[in-house]
Amino acid sequence: MKFILLAVVATVAVSTALWADGNKKKKNSASTEVNTDSTEIHWLTLDQVQEAMKKQPKKVYMDVYTDWCSWCKVMEKKTFTNTNVIRYMNQKFYAVRLNAEQKDSIRFLGKLYGFVPEYRANQLAVDILHGQMSYPTSVIFEENFLQPQPIPGYLDVPNMEMILKYLGENTYKTVPFPDYQQGFKATWN
């Protein structure tokens, strides 16, 4: 009887452990999957976005900011909390935040980037912003991190809508931005 009871307890314990481990793996593997009904932008780490890009190429929106930047904080509170911005960003882009002044080394696309004292910034930020250090800066990459397009300055919701739609819908491939901008009508409040 003790043997049967011990076998049942062991089976339950092993089954519970395997079930928990399976759910943990499911949860971890889904960390880059995006719920488009989310109430916040699904920000990925640089490591996560590189992995996600291997599975499903997509454009990337990168928010380059610093901890001391007041306009970065305003953009975080006003623009990145807008429901339309959240929905569109989560649907069309992988979103990443990069603290430009990060002192820890960053590995991105097989290269290691360190802190550059003369710029008071990480070399990755310096490279992506082409040495024009301005915060906040939105950087849009085409699929597979191609052709980074830095857009310096604070973006309110109407300007964010215009830029995200222009790049997200590939309109930039056929329409010059001044023409698009002239005819654009913002619909997001």
C-alpha cells in the first residue's frame, strides 16, 4: 500500500512539474507575440527583437531616449499611451526602447557596442543617430533592421500617426514625404 501511495504521489509531483515547465516554456516563447488589443505598447528588448525578426520580419520602431530628457517623458506619457498609437504600433512594428546613455555593452546584429565618453552615449545610439545626438529620437527600421531612419524630436499623436502610417503602409516607396504630409489628415485623437 505504501508503495502504491508513493507511486501516486511521485506521478502527481512529476506531472505537476512537467505541466508547470511546459506552461513556463509556452509563456516564454510567446513573449514576442503581440496582443493588438493591448493597453500598452509591447516593448521588446534588443535581444527579443533580434529573435523575433528571425521568425517574422517586420519594421522596427525604436525610441531613443535618456533618463534626464523631459520631452522623452512627455512623449512616453502622452503619445505612447494613446490607444490608436498603441494598436497601430503593436500591429505593424516591433517596438524597442534604447537608453542612449546606457553604459553597459550592447550586442546588436553580432557587434558589441560600448559607451563612448565623448558622446556621453552608447556607440549603438551614436551609429543609429549618425552622431546627431538628440532626444527623443524615433528611429524606424525596415524589415531586418535595414535603412534606419532617425526622426528627431518630440512627436505628438497626430505627427506620430502621420509618420507611422507613411512608413508602416510603405507609402514612402511611392510618394515623397512633402506630398504625403500636405494631403495627410490626422484621425487619431
